[in-house]
Amino acid sequence: MKRTIGCAAALLTLAVMPALPAAAAPHPDGDYSEAYFPSNDGFATNLHADILRPKGMPLDAEHKTPVIMAVTPYGNHSGGTTETQFTATGPNNRFYDFLTLSGALKKGYTYVQVDLPGFGGSSGCNDWGGFREQTAVKAAVEWAAAQPWSTGKVALLGKSYDGWTGLMGISQQPQGLAAVVSLEPVYAGYRYYYNNGVRFLNSVATPALFQVIDAKPGTTQDTPMYHANGAPQAWCYGVNMAIGQIDDPSHEFWRERDLLISSVGESTPLLLTQGFLENNTKPDGAFDYWNSLDLAESHAWFVQMDHCRAWETQTACGGGSNTGPLAAGRAGFIDQAMRFLDEHLKGIQPSVEDPAVAVQDNRGMYRAESQWPPVDMTMYWSDLRSGTYTDDTGINLQGVDRVWSFSAPLEHDVWLSGEPIVKVRVNAPAPRANVVADVYDVDPAGDAVLINRGTYLLRAQGDQFATFDLYGQDWRIPAGHRIGVVVGGSDASSSGFWTAVPTEQTIELVSARIGLPFLYWEREPEEYLDGGMTPRLQGHLGSEIAAGSEIVPGAEIPFNLPGPLVERPDEDEETQTA
């Protein structure tokens, strides 16, 4: 749908216990049991684990297997989030889709699902990515690695929150951690709640939701121990809610939860997915995190999708049946994940050489890259127009409400690949004003599709400077199109993307510069991979705004842009040319 500019748019201490027999084996490929063990976090926290062993394989030292593990807040037997199934038996089925599609149990893996403190059958209280949770991840991996039925090799698997716990494993470096598969994770707690000081709605909604999940009891089929462990410890709920509202990324609360600080240089093999178009665990910090690691044995999919598992359909991602097109627009993630796990947990060399990075551009095309942003990316800086804008929450982009800058129509294709950087000098009459910058691909008819966005809270008043990154993208802009950059007080494409508090004051944009990351080399056919348009990308391309013929002519300025894409040099010349 097109929008036109100008319209409103437990306190119970337990020793390590043997696995308990289960009433049923809910997954057809496995035999189910439970276990409890201490977290060793200094708070007498005891963790609960659901165990699925290959069908017919006993829990003994004669039958050792490697372990795939999820450490999760979503493993309650009565339901993971808002659903309730109080008469259910057996474990939560959070990753049954992975077990079914991969055949991991049949292939000789044990699957273990461990509840984070306060959730499911684990005692204690939830900690929103903090010390207690990070310690729980370490304890869970080391417990599984030390079991007589384990080979001592453990991989962490998860999406979203339990994707975050996978990255906590990389930070904590527990004995036995051999690999991590992390899908659409959080990288830093602060960045999930705020973008440079500007709130997301989930800064309030998420902590409230997790106190509800923490307080949920188990099922009528669960043991007294499960219920006693999982009994709510409400003393921490208000603390979590209050401390999470601290808008200061340097505060010790947030530094403890920032894996970009604690994971630098770690070499644990990682298979990561990140959606460029994420509206939940957004790509803020994703590429800084990725490039801070020792990536010799790691792989990533950077995809034009939203908050989905790379193997599921868009319908399943939205909670429906597993029908229709794949959310990632490309098959093969499960196969790659099993090659990855076989290599690092079983020592089986893969029969297929997977690229370090599979990246998808705005045309829906996948290609292989050795890194992202690619090695031939260069930042081109351009001065933007000055002017004034209103710090409001509307999407009216005309006149003094926003400041647009447009390039002339492009003489040749340019390829933006990376995270733009914006530098502004502003004069704000009062503190806590907002500045937002968006980059658009504007076609000859004036229809504009969002490429990048970012925001920054101007904490002071008066004359001041701000520098901030926009979200990364991989976007080829065709000849004849323009690049449009708009600076204002709210996001042009979605007034609800950030939960900004407007000051309704007029902000003087004294000066502004933008660094746009462009590629130098054309990509050859052999660099492209199977795959196509994702449903999320298709919807994004259809959500353009109309830039308006009355705005473009007066806002056209010179942009510093690269020349036409050139043929990639021979490999021995590549580094020198780049």
C-alpha cells in the first residue's frame, strides 16, 4: 500500500537428580526423561532439563551421543508464551520442527531443552540476559557435556531469546561447547529496548510479558518438584521492570547484557541468521557482533526476512500451518545446519562447501560472500541539505516538517551494502528531542522504498552534534532511480516503529552528512546461489511512499557516488584493488 507524503499516516535447594521417567515420549523419534541440576550461580538456583534420546537408546555410558541443546524461557510444559495447556504431558515442543525436519534424533543426537531460571521447572527468577541467565547457560552446557551418555560435545540451538542464550554460550565459553546455531538473536539487551536512546514499544511490553511467562505454572501431569521449582519469586518482577527502563547503555545493568563487549575474538563456530527487515530482534549490532568474532569456522545467512526460522514457511512464521513459500526464500538451511553440527560435534567433514556468508539483496537474489559488509565496500560521504523539522510523531514530510535531500537520477546502477553513518549538527530549544534519518530508493515516478533507517535521542539542548549508524541493508539501486535521504523527528515509513516521545519543537538542522556504503565490483553468475524473493521483501517493496514531484526538484543536491560496477579482479589482485 502506497502512502502519500503529507498524509497522516525456587526457594528449593536440590542436589543433582537422576533423570525421571516420563509418562510418554511425545516426539516419535525419541525417548523422554527429565533431570535437575544446580546452576552454581550463588543463588541456589536449580535448573530443569527435558531430555530426548534417540528412540530405544538408554541413558548410559555404553551409548554416548553428542547433544543439541536449547536453553530457553519458552520451555514450560504448559506452554511457552501466552498459550496454556495445563493437562499436557511431556516436554514443550518448541523445536520439534527442527527435530522432525533434520532427523537429528535418528541420526544419533540427543536433544536437551533447559529452562532458564524462573521459567518452566527451573527455580530462581528471570534475569533478562543477565548474570543468572548467562551462568545458567554455562552450567547447562557443562552438565550435558559431563553426562555419562554424552560424548562431551554440545551445540546450542535457538531463535530469538534462546538464540540470545546461544550467544551467551559463546561469551561464557563453557567446557564442551562445540558450536552454536543462533537464529534472529538479541546481541545486547539495551539495543533490543532502545535505538540510541529512543524507545521501542517492547521496552515496556517485553519485560511485562516475561514476568507473566515466569509466573506460569506447569501442568497437572508435572511432578511436585517441577511445580516447587517453578513457583513464582515475584520479588524480582518489579526490579526487572524498573531497571530495564534505565536509558543509559553504559550503565552496569546493560553492560552485563551486552555480548558485543564480552564475545570479542571468540572462535566458537557459529551458524547465524539475521533478517535485514526484522521488526523484532532488529539488526542493530548484528554486524558489529559478527565481525568482532574469529570467524574461521562460522557461517551466516543475512536475509530479507522478518523474525522467522530460516527453515519455516512465512505462514508457519506467523503461527499458521507450514504451507506456502519459505520465509527465507531459499531451501537448504536444515541441511546446512546438520552439516555444520556433524562437522563440529561428530568430526564429519562436510560434503558441501558452504559459503561464509549467504546474503540476499533487494532483488531477492542470494550470493556468496567471504564477509559482510563485503571486502570491496567503500564509504562515500555526501553533504545533505540543512533546514528545520518538527519533532513530532506524524509522517507528514512536506515543508518544515522534514528535510529531504535527493540525488540526481543515477546514470548507472549503484550497490549499497552495509550500514550508513549519519552525522548531524542540530540546534534544539529543549533537551530530549529526536532525530531520525531514512534512506530511500526513489523510482522515476517518485515512489520511494525504504532502504535504511536509524534514530538518535538528542539529550541536551542548544547546539550539538550526533553521529549514529542506520540499520544495514544490501540493496542494488538501478540506473534512473534517485537516492533520497530524509531527516526529521520521526520515521517516514512507520510512525510506530519507535515509541518516541515528541517535544513538538522546531529543530534546526544546521548541517548533516551521510556516509553510504557502496560496492566496487560487479558479482559474477557463479557467485549467486539458489533462492528467490521472500514474502517479507515482497511486502516491503509494496509499501512505498510517494515522494511527490513538488518536493524533489527543490531538494536535489550533488551526491558523492561511485562509478559503474567493474569486473572483480583476479584473487591475487583482490586485496590490493579493494
